[in-house]
Amino acid sequence: MKTTLAIPVQKTTHSKLAETDFSNLVFGKTISDHMFVADYKNGEWTDLRIEPYGALDLHPANAALHYGQSIFEGMKAYKNEKGEILIFRADANAQRMNESAVRMCMPEIPEEIFMEGLLQLVDLDRNWVPSGKGASLYIRPYMFATDNYIGVKPSDTYKFIIFTCPVGAYYSKPVSVKVETEFTRATEGGTGGAKTAGNYAASLFPALQAQRAGYDQLLWTDGKSHSKIEESGTMNVMFDINGTLVTAPTNTGTILKGITRDSVIRLAKDWGKPLEERFLTVSELQEALENGTLREAFGTGTAATIAHISKINVNGKDYALPEKKSDSFSYKVLHELDGIKYGDIVDTRSWISKI
Ligand code: COI
């Protein structure tokens, strides 16, 4: 692999590869051997290195633990039949991470550091990329404050880390969701558009209530009127209503700018699929469920991929959705995206970095 940054590597003396059961991967539980680390101090990113994956030395006064300056990304690498590794839209993740950084008063990470750290790490741990359809290497870049200081202000120092995990499906079956009209994930002017830890922390309590009631996830509504569908806890959501794809816009700052969402929109546009980036109201959704015009609903996300929604609870009433069909838009889009990711379909949009 051609590299532009010389990153020192300290290899592990005990690889966990041989003891890992690749046929039985639980999402996020198995971590590969190495991690990429960079530190931010005195206004610059320094000490770039790859080292064995291991515990961090944290001070109890670490600012991220108290005030939540912490952002992350998620992306995936795939292995093709030639044993080459294909990473999907990493540049888009690098860009989104910097958008989150700006919102959270954190330093941006130069794209060269993000990409070189990522590519050199995945190249080193390339034997951790599982083969086979549905399997991939989930990549988790993240950044957090490292000042040890008990006072509310942006930290002066940060750590940026990338580690990876071989994974199977995040959702192994279709997903059931409940429209949430009491709790709020994000409001305009808040941090909903940033991929920051606190957004996920705030979602846990309401999501747990829904899970206890038998649903996998929530469908969040806007914080002001609770009348418009925004996104789900782990994915953006899309609805096919009478052949038109409807998905919430991301310009309100309340919705994560999903890269899978963007990829689906690009494909829909290229294929001439009618598309509306607008808020679907809860009452419109309920009407479409009642009168049968909702052909399908699905989530889009890096971890979730294209997740078929099988049941939606609206205003306390459960609606079963039609089974996933092989002529549905979501089926076609999943097939196309998988084809590009695993190298079976030519990547005409420059979405793949190959190592
Ligand atoms: C991803 O899809 O990469 C995410 O960050 C969602 C996470 C909850 C697994």
C-alpha cells in the first residue's frame, strides 16, 4: 500500500486472531489486534502511532467524562473474492467527523491523518476483515477531550483513536419500531446533527421503555410538536409511499447526516425513483398504514445497513408492514450497495478505497 505519512507501528505480541470464532460474531464484542492513536496538544495533532489495542490511562478528572466532549464515526471494510479490502465512503466519514468536531468545540482532524491512520491500521489488521456476505470489519474512529480539569470549558487536549471489530449483521431480523411522542432526541439549535456521545446517552431511557414494551427501536419525532418523523436510534428512516421515497431532510440540525442515507438518495436519483426529502407527519404515516399506501419502511445506517421495518406502533396502535419483497426498492438498493461494497458491482461513484 502506498502511504503518505510514516506512522510508527508497535505490533502486538499476542494476536487474538487464532482464538476468535469468526462464525459466531456478536456485533461490537470482538475487537481486532491494533488501534491507531493521535494526540492533540498545543494546537496540533501529534504522536501518530499504531499500537496494540488496549486499555487507556484516564484521569478521574477527564473532561470528556464530565462534560461529554466526545464524538465518533462508524464505517465498514469488506473483503472481496481476491482478498482485497474495500472501505466504503471513508472520506464522507472524515468530513462528517469534522462537522461534529466544530459543533462540539473540538479540533478538526486533517483528512490525511484520518485516512492514513485508517488505511494503515486496516492494512495491518487485514486478516481481521471477515469474508462472506453480510460480514464486514466495523471501524470506529472517535475523539474525546483529555484535559484533566473540573470547570466547564472546551478542553485544550484531545485523543483520536480508530479501532476495528469484525462483525455480522447489527439487526439479524426485521425491526419493529414505535413512534415516540413524549421524549425528545433533538431540538433545533441542539446537537442532534452531530455524532456525539450525549445524543446516544439521552436516547437510552426512552429506547429502553420501548424495548420493554416489545419494540426494537423508536421512531423519533421533532422535539417541538412531536408531529414529524425524524430518525430512529441507530439509523435514518425512509418510507415508500405509493412509489415515492420519503425521508426527513437533514438541514434542521436535528438529524444525523447518514452516509448510507446519502448513498440511497444518490441511487434513487440515478434510477429516477420519485423522492421527497421532507418531513413525513405522524398522521400521514398513520393514514398510509391504514389505507395500505405505505409499501415499505426501512432504516439506513452503517451498522444497520438497510433494515426492513416489519411493525410500526403509532399512537398506541400496532401496524404490521408487508413482508420484504424481492421487487421492492429497499431490496434493489441493498443488492446494489452490497455489490459495490464487496466489489461485485463496478464502483462508478468513487465510493471505495481499496487496500
Ligand atoms: C453506525 O451505524 O455506525 C452507528 O454509529 C450506529 C451505532 C449505534 C452502532
